[in-house]
Amino acid sequence: MLNIVPVKLGERSYEVRIGAGLIENAGAAILPMLRRKKLAVVTDETVGALHLDRLRAGFATVGIEISHMALPAGEATKSWRSLSQTVEWLLEQKVERKDVVVAFGGGVIGDLVGFAAAVLRRGVRFVQIPTSLLAQVDSSVGGKTGINTPQGKNLVGAFHQPSLVLADIGVLETLTLRDFLAGYGEVVKYGLLGDPLFFDWLEAEGPALARGDREARLKAVTRSVEMKAGIVERDETEEGERALLNLGHTFCHALENATGYSGRLLHGEGVAIGCALAFELSQRLGLCAQEAPSRVRAHLKSMGMKTDLADIEGDLPDAEGLLRLMGQDKKVVDGKLRFILARGIGEAFVADDVPPDRVLSVLRDALAQR
């Protein structure tokens, strides 16, 4: 049970391998890339406690020696401090230009370690072994790396493609339901932005995915990666089409900033809420039928996911405050907000200069329901 999705980027091309048991066999997969049998692995404390022994054993079977560092789990780790700590540790391990660094964890570790690899010795190779659903379907593919700052999310980073991605769907069985559903927010995004038949399938098979059906999970991860790979191949550095992958993210990033990048709101939860708000905004702008945002919310609710601002615990800024946070988003162009809107399920497009008063209206109504 192994699917392989190529990401075709010329000399920077690589494979995304999707299946069960890939952690135990990671050594055999990575060995052909190595000039010497040494690897530096960066993980987080949660993933390390659960899975590092299996990874180490898999490397040992082919004679690869590893050193590892475990960082605290959570979005707060995507910081200047953790980046400095990671780079300095990699230098202490005497990682050379031709060596390989392994990012073993969720999206936070993948983004951080990928950025560290991008700047270390002006660029060393790295392998992504994503352990969360969100990382497997989204952040591990495409070469976006970076950290958060007080001004906003992912505002400092680099495009640095991995040399290989090993997405072991078996590891998803160790996720909490909340973490799995947060990743599912990114899966749903792919159907909403460009594949209505995939969204139809998710409406039918979403409960099986949540229950742990491996065949359904393999299909969902594979289809998501296929869609992302195709978009990245056509627009690697987000000059155009790749921006569609940010459906829901302008709202999401503002909400993550407002909640302090804390456990109050996981990234995938913010994406789900953001997608619902993006479809609501699209409907109010007369771009899609009223049934579209209702259908999006109905599916998210049926999965037990966060769908509204009312689902976020604690205080939030007012509508004007949230709009100001959106102004720090990477998708602002010439000072104008850029949103990903939709003409219907699977029909997303990039919209520049969306009227702020319409955005404020959506936010005010959403906040009024809290």
C-alpha cells in the first residue's frame, strides 16, 4: 500500500511517498541520498517520545547513525529563538553541505527545520517525515519554510524544496481526534478550491477517515498531495495560481495571531473557520449561491469541527482589530487585501482589493454570534 506522487521541478524534483510503515523503512529510502551514514534529526518532544525509537531502529538496520534534537511541541516553536537554536545545534553536529537534515514532526517542525536547512551553509538538503495529517497533505510539500513573528504568521522564511517526503499514514492513528480534524481542515480545502468531486467524496467518506479507515486515509492524503504538487509545479513561488492554496488562510492567520499562536486555535481549525468565512464573504459579494456556504458549514459541523468564531474560546479583537491583523498577511499586495474567494464548491479564484466594508460586515456578524 504505497502511492508515489512526483513533484516535478526540474533539478529540484522529488517524490512524496504515501503509505503505512514508512517510518520503519525510512533508512532504506534515505540511504541512497547520503555521502556518509550520518543524519541529524530534528523533532518535537511529543513526536520524539512516540516515534523516535522506531525511526532510529529503521536507520540502524542500514547502518545510519543519527543525532537528534527535540523542541517543544506547538506553534510557539516557530520562532526566531527556536530557529537560532536549531541552526546552532546543526552546526554543532558538523552538518556539511552535502549532508541531509531530517524534519520529523508536524507542520511546525517541517517549516522550522526546512528554513534552518535553507540558511545553513547557504542551503543543505532536507527530508520531510510529516507526522500529522496537516503536514502530510499540505505543509511538507512545496518548499515553503519559515517562522512566525509578532507581526504575523510565516512572514520570515524561504522557498526550499525537500529532497524527499515520507508520509506514513500509520502514524496518523496516534493523533488525538482534535489534531486529526485540524488536519482534515486542509483536506477539505482542496475539494473547495478546485475539485468538487473530491468534496463530494469527503462528504460521504469523512466519517470513515475520522474512524481510522486506512484505505480512505490513503486516498485522501494522495489526492490532496496530487493537487498541491500540480499547483506547485505550475507556480512554485506563488506568483499566481499557488495563491489558491491559501483559501481560508487570510482569516485563519489573523485569528491565529489574535489567539497568540496558542492551543486555543490550531492552524487547521483556523483554516476550516476561514474557509467557511471565505464562502460567506463570496456569497455576500454575489459570487456564489447561498447554498454553498451552508454546505461547507454543514460538512464541517457533521465532522465535529470548528466552523465559526463562536467556537474559539476566550476573547477576540473586534472586527476592526481582526481586519488590521489581516493587513499584516503575506497576501497583501500594494497595501490591498487579497482573498481567495469562490464561485462555488471547487471554483476558487484570487480576488484583489476586496472592499474592506464587506469583510467587516462578515466579521461583525460572526462576532455577534459569540
